[in-house]
Amino acid sequence: MANKNIGGFLTKYAIYIVLIVLVVGIAVKDPRFLSIDIFRDILLQSSTRAIIALGATFVLITGGTDLSAGRVVGFTAVISASMLQILDYPRRFFPDLPHLPVWIPILIAIIAGLIVGLINGLIVAKFNVPPFIATLGTMVIVYGANSIYFDMKPNESQPIAGLRPDFTNIGSGSIGNGSYSIPYIVIIAIIVALIVWVIFNKTRLGKNMYAIGGNIQAAVVSGINVKKNLIYIYAIAGALYGLAGVLEASRTGGATNNYGNMYELDAIAACVVGGVSTAGGIGTVPGIMAGVLIFGVINYGLTFIGVSPLLATDHQRPHHRYSGGLRYPQIFGQEIITLARGPGPVCDG
């Protein structure tokens, strides 16, 4: 009986145990890793990844996949940054654009992401195109549109910089001072996670989403409007990618058309590590957040203990996340974690 209880505990909480083991293992190598500053940096760098992963989870739980996520992040980063440069910057994207309230470009960027998600949903739901194919197409289209926009005169494909302090403060500012301050971007990620948890567990859309992913035929028979729900789900995912793009531009203080490259694979990997089933119907918000943190700890920790940058993550170039060989052990590791974790609950509560 005791062995069964221990086995059940290990299976249920495997993802969190792995996270703790990773932190302890790196701390043994270098105890400075346990400092508040390091923990704060990991949360700061993981915040936008968490929002992208939460958006991808909406689609994954329905049994689909969204390959356009990273390019939507890049597109919305460029849109928001292009309209939020300081007035005296010598290479303004829009030289004659007046000083806008900061929320207007942010809202425009989020709506742009929502529209891309809406298009994905319409293609998948109305035309019965497999999500992989539909979002692969929109990924290419969005990147092309972003590159054309980014190449407009007078910018001509120059990195967008000189962003306004009231915008960059969202990504780099914090409540409080010193090591114990809480970055605004972390607070935003937590709020988004709480809202997503409510949607997953307390709304009809959330219940329908799990039902569609669990058995789409049964969902249709039970009276669920599958097409309508899929359109809503993809639109919400797109809006979350848009928000992540805005925050990424704010955090890094600039944007290029290559922002967001391959972020969708990182998001999907974090979701799978966190217990989301790619077959649909299974996934929890705490698991997703733990999966994102595992990747954050691995990426930051390996660099922290002196692993070659050719093998670890390059944090100085936000659009080039993984540089080499450790990508494959991480993917292999995620499969081991998923197998150890076993089937998870279909929702958080």
C-alpha cells in the first residue's frame, strides 16, 4: 500500500520533482545559483515564454498544433515597437507619427495577433485543414508580411530601437527595489496564467476545449459547436502570442523581423514537459508553468555554470534561443519526463 502511495505521488508530481532536482543539481555545482537575483532573472526571462506556452496549450488541448506562434510574436513585437519610438530618435519607423498613448500600439499589436489566430481558426474549423498544415501556411505568410513591413522606408530592415521609456519600463521595470523587487512582466505573466486557469476550469469554453480534445466525435454528439469553439480557441491563442510579442519588444528594448523564430517549438516542448498531451484532452496550467521553468532553469543554469555557449542558450540574442547540441538531450529528456509522469488529469481542478 505504501509503495502504491509513493508511486502515485511520484507520478503525480514528477514534473515538480524534476524541477527541484535540476535546481539542486546546479546549486551543488555553484551555490550562487540559489540567490534571489538568479531566481528573479529566470522568472524575468521565462515570463514571455510562459505566455506563449499558455497560448499554445489552448490549441494543443484540442488535439491541434500551432506553428505560427513564433512568427506572430515577432510580427507583434515589430508592430508595437515601430509605433513607440521616442520623438527625437534619428531613424524613426514613422517619422511623422505623433506621440501616442502607450496602450494604443499595444492594443493594435494584440489585435493583430488575435486576427492571425482567428484566420487559423477559420481555416481549421471551416475548411477542415489539419492544424499543422494551416498554421504552417500562416507562419510563412506572417513572416513574409512582417519582413515587408520591416523593410518599409525609411526603416529598410534596420533593427527598431530608441523605444520610449514608458514602454520599455513594462518589460524592465519592477515593483520595489533591489533583489526583492518583482518585475512587472512577471506580474503580467502570473495574471495571464490565472485568467487561463479560470478559462480552463470554470468556463464553458474550457470544458468544451477538453471535450473536443478528448473525443471530437463525442463532443459533436453531445451538442458542442466544435467549429465555433475552435475559432474562439485559436483567436485567444493568437491574442496571447500578440501580448507576448509586445512584452518581448518591451523587455529587450527593440525588435527585428526575426524575433520569435522557433519560439513555437520551445512552447510546445514546455507544454509537453508540463504534461500537456499532443493527442489532446489533457493539460494543466501549473504543469505548463513548471515546464517553462524547467527550460528556464536548464538554459540559464547551464550558462551560469560555464557550459560552452555553443551548447547552451544565447540569452543575448532573443531571436536565437538554442545554439547547438543540448537541444536534443532536452527533447529526449522531455519524453522521459512525460513517460514518468503518465496520464495527467484533464484539468486543474
